[in-house]
Amino acid sequence: MPSKGIDFANLSLMDALDLAILVEDEALVRYEDFAAQMDQHRTPDAAKFFRYMAENEAKHGEQLAVRRAELFGSAPPTVSRALIFDIEAPDFDAARAFMSPRQAMQAALASEVKAHAFFVAALPVLKNAEVKALFEELRDEEILHQDLVKVELAKLPPDSGLSDDDFVDEPAAQ
Amino acid sequence: MSATCEFQAKDYKSDLKPIWCPGCGDFSVVQGIYRALAAIGRPPHEIAFVSGIGCSSRIPGYTTAYGFNTIHGRALPIAQGIKLANPDLLVLAAGGDGDGFSIGGGHIAHLVRRNIDITYIVMDNQIYGLTKGQLSPTSQKGRVTCTSRFGSLEQPVNPLLYMLAYGAGFVAQASPTDLVGMAAIIEEAIRFPGFSFVNIQSPCVTYGEEAQQIKGLKAISESLVALGHNPADRLAAMDLAQHYGEKMHLGVFYRNPEPAPTYDGLVRERQALLSKDALPKERILDLFIKK
Ligand SMILES: Cc1ncc(C[n+]2csc(CCOP(=O)(O)OP(=O)(O)O)c2C)c(N)n1
Ligand code: SF4
Ligand SMILES: [Mg+2]
């Protein structure tokens, strides 16, 4: 499981919400990084899509933050970023120079699948009924997110047929 | 030292936009460094970050620390000079496998034996990335590159074993497959009083081999903690380090339980001892003139 020492069995609702917010935030930052990488390499369409994903993650994070504030006010969090890694964020190497929008969407789809698997794997270990309900909700949301990306994918014209290798110089001895 | 206010990872991120290929493993390394520095909490102006030449050696520019992108293979001697000139600085050195183990390989033994208190981070991608994919000293035997068209005939060097054999007090390995672990290892390396080394398997997505990309690395990674390895046991560390290239052990191989005195510390002591008899600067040449 891509997490470090989360005590799922004893997770409180507040901690679960805080972790969910961190998961969204981690994905948001990674998508922003990917968008910046695409800008840097003059790949505006992929950058635009990664920004769209970053905005979505920000929206989900804000919704969770509102719920957390309603339920627990400003109680200081007891979980930290160090407990999670790459749950909804795409892998560092999922970005590529000159990605087509289709490749960018496929990378995002793969991370939504990964996030879904995380919640599915955690569910049997949870004991707290409220946390279980939250994780079930988050698991189902990942399916909705996957559908959103699939809708965007369906709108695309066919790819050019160029592969990554078409953009990489043949290495030359220096 | 003025580590009174709290720093966050973003405080160590500069405005310079990395020009690494999208997906390059070095993006994760810089994130790991931001997090480790935030955990240490030293303000950026108290940190000097030195590198050689290579894609990975661009890393100091992406931090808010004082950076020095030096010359190929010379990060370590320059880092040593900085540490001796101003021992209060937190000094980091970084670079690639080519920079560190090929052209710069001769420097390692001397920094290690002097035990200069710096942290050396190598982004090991088994290739010369910047110059477009030539054989590096850590490339596997048989590797086909533009300088080994029919496959490399050479055995790669083993950076972990190198460092352990030279007597480094802290030797560890990390990878972008575990950013949290990477940040913790870099933090621990910085906190170690003496020369510390972190080898980071950082994939080159453009010229690197498929097996050395994140998926491939995940498949061969094993946590040293999960293996029950005792990092105080140098011989056990050497035994595990022999698997470099086949398995990817993540964590601390060796941490000297009784760290040796550092050269920079000894120099300070000597300076304190002799400074009362020292000549004023304007008479320093008298030392070289026969009376
Ligand atoms: C004295 C000298 N020799 C050779 C070079 C050319 N050169 C620049 S970077 C490099 C190797 C880069 O490989 P590595 O250190 O592994 O870094 P990476 O780009 O893979 O991160 C070489 C040979 C140089 N700049 N200076
Ligand atoms: S050539 Fe390789 S090492 Fe250099 S920036 Fe690109 S992916 Fe990274
Ligand atoms: Mg290299």
C-alpha cells in the first residue's frame, strides 16, 4: 500500500479527512508540476489538461476541507504528509516530453485507478464505521473521476501516430 | 545559527523552472531535498549547495540555498573548500554517476578519509544524461549506448561498496519510488556528523533503460528496515551492498555508531590552539622567508 505507517484500524474521522485532504493536495501539486514541465517544453495542450486536473483536485480538497471544518473546527491535525505517498498523484515519471493530450489523459486515468485501488485495499482494515463510510465515498468518487477523464478522452481526435522516440535525438558520442 | 523560525519545503524552492525532461527522476530528488531541508530547518542562506556538471548537477539552481554549479567532477573538492572556509554552513554536494564516479571518482577517497562534514547526493541514472546517453561508470555490463554500440564490456562500479570500503560513516540509498523515505534518508544524512553519502536511483526517462524506470525499480526494491538490517553493522552493509544493480535496497546501509571527528572540526580546534601565536595577515609571507 503506498502509505507509510497509517494505522488504518484506529483511524479517527478527523484524521481520515485530513489524510484525504493531503491526498488531494499531493495530486494537485504533482499536476501543477507536470503542467509547468509541459510549459517548459512547449507542450501547451498537455499543460492545459494537467492544469484542469490540478483544478479538479483543488476543488475536491476544498470540499473536504469544508467538511472537516464543519465537523472539527480548527482542531490541529495529528496526521502529516509523511504518511502518504503517490496515492492519487501520478508517478514522477508519468510525464514525458511532448506528451499528446491523449498521453496526458492516460497518465491521469492511471492515477485515478491507483487511488481507487488504495481505498479498496484500505477498507477491510478499517474499524470505525464513519471512516469506513468516508472511504467508501472516496472510493466511489475515484470511479467518477475516472469517468470524467474518459469523457475527455472520448472527445479527442485520433493521435498523430508519432511516438516518444520521434522527439528524442539519436545519442551522439561527445 | 538562526534556526528559530519554521521553514516549509516551498521555502527552499527557487523561482528557476527546471529544464529537465518531463518525468526525469531528478524532479523527485529536488522535492526530497526541499522536504529534508524543511525538516532540518536551517534558513536557506546558511546552506551551500555545490554540484559538478550534468543534468543532475543543475539541482542547486532549483533551491534557494547558495548554489555553485562548478565543473565536471569537481563538486567534492569545492564543497570541501567551502566547508573549511566557513564550517558553520550546511554544505551539500550533488551530481550524477558520471560526475561522481568517473571524472570525479578520485576525490571521494580523500573526502571520506578526512571525514569532511558534508552530505553527498548522487543521482545515479547509469548513464551520461546531459551529453545524450553515453556509457557511465554505473552502466550495467552489456548495456548498449552510443559509446558501446555492441554492448558494454566493462563491469560497473558499485558506489555503495566504494563508499563503505573507503570508510564513509553514513551510506544510504533512496529512490523516487518512495519520496517520503527519500526525504527522511536525506535528512538523516545531513544530521550525521561527518561525511555522508546518499545514492539515489533517479531514472533518466530519455536515455535510461526500461528496467531502470520507476516501474522496474519498484519491482526490485527492498527496504533495509523490513529486511531487519542493523545499520551499525558495516560488514553486513557490505554484504548487502554487493547486490547493487540486481536489487535495490532502500534505506541506511551503514551509520557509524561512534562517528569519528570531522576534519573541519579538527581544523577549528587547531586554529583555536595556534591562533594566539599566529602572525598578522600582512606578515604571513614571513613564514616562507629564511631568516
Ligand atoms: C572536463 C569535462 N569533461 C567532459 C564534459 C562533458 N560532460 C558534461 S556532463 C557529462 C556527464 C554527465 O553524466 P552524469 O554525471 O551521470 O550526469 P547526468 O547528466 O546523467 O545527470 C560529461 C561527460 C565536461 N563538461 N567537462
Ligand atoms: S536526459 Fe535524462 S537525466 Fe537528463 S533531464 Fe532528461 S531524463 Fe533527466
Ligand atoms: Mg548520469
